[in-house]
Amino acid sequence: MSTLTAELIEVARRISEELAPPPVSGALLPTEDPGPDRDGSFCAVQLGDGATGVAYVLLGDTRLRLRAIDPASLVGRDAATLAEGFASEDPGARALGLAAINALSRFLLDRAGHRPDFAANSIGSLQLSPGSRLGMVGFFPPLVKRAREAGAPLTVLELKADLVQESPELTVTLDPSRLAECRDIVCTSTALLNGSLEALLGHCRGCRELVLIGPSAGVVPDPLFARGVTGVGGAWVTDPATFMARVSRGERWGDAARKYSLRNDAAWPGLEALLRRARR
């Protein structure tokens, strides 16, 4: 188990022990068909107060493993116990564990009265300019367009050898050390699930901005901020019942969830301050 994984599980444990959140009231496991736009590509864990956490499931055989679980068997479970599965070698348990961590994180933010930034795009802080190389772990089409319009060269870390290419404007590589050439880096939150994030962070120490984005990035970000991540962007469920119904049908989330951003700056109070506020 990586130290990052252990720290995220420890955050979940502290939230549970210090605030006694309600148990799991519902769990959403993958649909048989994720839909044409892959809106059903996530599992979800929901607590009794509606706090909802999600995690991506289209990694390896994660969907098959989760579909073997009866969602009713998760109702009434302690979310922190479920969160321990994030350290498992079983990808299904990891996905459920991360969803539980995200649900507890949302519970803490709600209890402490902390609202994230909904106005700023999670990648809006990236000031792309000619010659300013942008790194991407994961493929973000809108960001590719922005980079091209700004004349910013792009380095994409890829897993498929047949996609590798090299040109002044675009580098597609299998080598994570090439991220050290980038001033700004955007990383998919899927790297949390596949266990690659901590190793990747070692190649990003010299960058100006390092942003982790995606619905799976709903964690209390202190362990990430301590490792040089400058911002996270996740999914904030605004209508828990509608969200669960839409995802169960593989539909778009629509107004049942919205994107949010947390920055490693003065606006972020940190875990300890949030726990103090929540205990009042």
C-alpha cells in the first residue's frame, strides 16, 4: 500500500471517528451498459444524509467484480470500513473504497459548512502561452484545443505504444519522466484508482501548476496538496436521489451534479480546521 493510499484512508477514518457520520444508505454499482457517452462509468456510495462519493469503474475488470456484489449488502455498512478497500488489490474493492472516501469527504465539507469554488473551472488557472509546455496524464480534448490555440506545446503520457509520436508541437510518450519538461500538468483522477499517482508526482516537482481532475477526485485533498498538487476538480452531487437514478440508467448527470474546484491556497482551511468546525 502506498503512503498516499494509507493517508487517504486515514483521513476517512478520522472523519468517521470524530464526527460519527451516518452509515451507507445506498450504493450504485455499474450498469450493464455504461451508455454511449459513458455516463454510467461510475459507482457511487451514498450516506444517510445524502453525501455522495463516486469513483470510475472502467479499469480492467472493475465493472465485472462490482456487478457480482449485491448493492443491498452494502446498506448499513460503516463507510470508513468500506473505505479500507481502497488499499485492496481487488479493483472493485478499490473503486468502492475510493467512492466511500469521497462520500465521507463530502460529509465533512457539508458538516463544516465549507463550499468549494463552483465558478472557476478546475483547469481555469492554467495560463497557457507560446512555448509553455503543457503535460497531460489522460486525454482532455478541450484542453488540447486551448493548448493549440495558445501555441503551447503538449506532452501526453500514454499507455499505448502505437500512439507514441514526437514533434515540436505534440509529444505522446510512454515515459513519465518527460513530464518534468512541462510547466503545467493536468492529471486524470483515474491515477488515484490505478495506483500510479504517487509515482507520477515524483516527475512533476518542477511544474508551476499540477491539477488533478475528474469525478473520482472528491477526496479531502490535504495529502495531495502536501505532495505538490495545486488544485483538484471533482463532482459535487446537488440532488442525491436524482443523481443515483440517472447514473443507474446510464444517463447524463445534468443538474444533479456540478463541477467544483479546490485550490491549495488561503481559501482552503485544511483537514484540522474542517474537523474543528464540524465538531461545533
